[in-house]
Amino acid sequence: MVQLKSKSAVVGIDAGELVSFLVDGHEFIHQKGSPGWRSSDTEMFPIVGPMNEAGYRVQVPNGIAIQDQHGLLRELEYQLLSQTEDSAVFVKEYKADTPVKNSKYPEKSPEPQQVWPYSFGFKKSFLLKGDTLEITFTVSGERDMPFMLGYHPAFKLHTNSPVILANGKEISLDDVLEVGNRAFHVEDCSKIMLKDEKEITIETEGFGQFMCWTEVRNMLCIEPISFYPYSVDQRELYLGFQYLKDTDTVFKVRITA
């Protein structure tokens, strides 16, 4: 377990996963074992969204990729690259066409393995500044590699009536629950505030929109995404790709209590 500390905040990171953000003793992150979700955060890459209606295949310039929901990155293990009192850097590396065991098989998927026809590196950097946790995602790899990126943190809810503020509008927990697995889409947005027992703000760079999802009242996932997968037919998910250039692509998320 890696811990980052400031005067008022403590961050817990378990193998690259954000498992705690305590500010003045208040826990903002959903705890594993609580109802709702088995994780506290993850990344969606190189695909965001479901793949079942597309036969778990997506056409990319280098061939046909076998992907399950939200992509194969979550199946890879982070390696700790560096650590200080207020920062930590983790990395995942993937070699093109390497089969990756699919943890959803066989209970939730017919595909035992996932494969991506490109090599890439994925870096996740944490920096704690006072009451702000900045998380930076750096994508590197072959030029013109297609990808989508989503960050999937889960926030602990302490009241029965939290409110999400986005683009000058209020979104209730019931609004999110009503949409179900498709997730509540917040378009053209780089900043969301969650008003619960305490307030927390999520600001982003590079993503451009959010999904909000939960199936319970004690947890809420507020997910920055580069593409909302339900805006197209699953067989046309390729329409949501962006492409790597000669330099690394960087995305940022700032969580401020």
C-alpha cells in the first residue's frame, strides 16, 4: 500500500488503485466490500463501453481486436515506478497481440482472452497538493494507434440525497439510478461538483465529458470519458476512437475536497 500525505489529506493507493482519499478525517472514496462495486477505481482503455452486441470484436487499422467491456487495460498489473511523500507513479506495458486472460470469463463473457494489435504504455501519476489530488494519465505507443480512455472512480455517499452539479444543472441520485447500466451522460463538461455531506469537485483535461453510474445509494461513480459509447451502435464503436500522434497523449483529473 502506498500512502501520500499533506497537512490535511491522506491518499491510499493499492497496486495503482485509488482506495482512499481522506480529508480532515472524511472518506471520499467507495470502500471495497461495501455494496455497489468490487473496486474503488479503474481505467477504461482502449475501449469504453460494452462489447457484447459487437461480438466482442472491433475493427482497427491493424486488424480485428478482441475486447470485452471497457477494454483489456484493467486486466494488466501496475508496476510502481517512483514514490515520494506526496506523489507516486505507476505504469502498465502491453506488447501487441499478446493474449490477456479475461477475468469475466466464463461467468460474464464467452471470451477467455482479450487481444489488442498494438503495443502501448500507460502511466498513472498521482500528486497530492493540500486538499487536491491530481491524477495524470499518459498514453504512449505506436503512432496512429486508436483508443478511447475513461477513468472510473467510485465515491462514497454519506447522505440519502446527494446532488451532482454540472453545466449549471442539478442531477439527482435518482436520475442516475433511473438510467441504469447505460450510465447518465453529461456532455461537453470538464467540471462536476458532488454535494453530499461534504463537497468534492472533479475537474478534467482532455476528456470532455462524463458518465455517472450506480446501482446503489451508498456509492456514485463519476467517470471522465473521451467518448460516450451509447451514442453509437456497438458495431460502430470505432467512431469514438482518437489516434496517437508522435508525442504522448496526456489526460488529467483533479479531485478537490
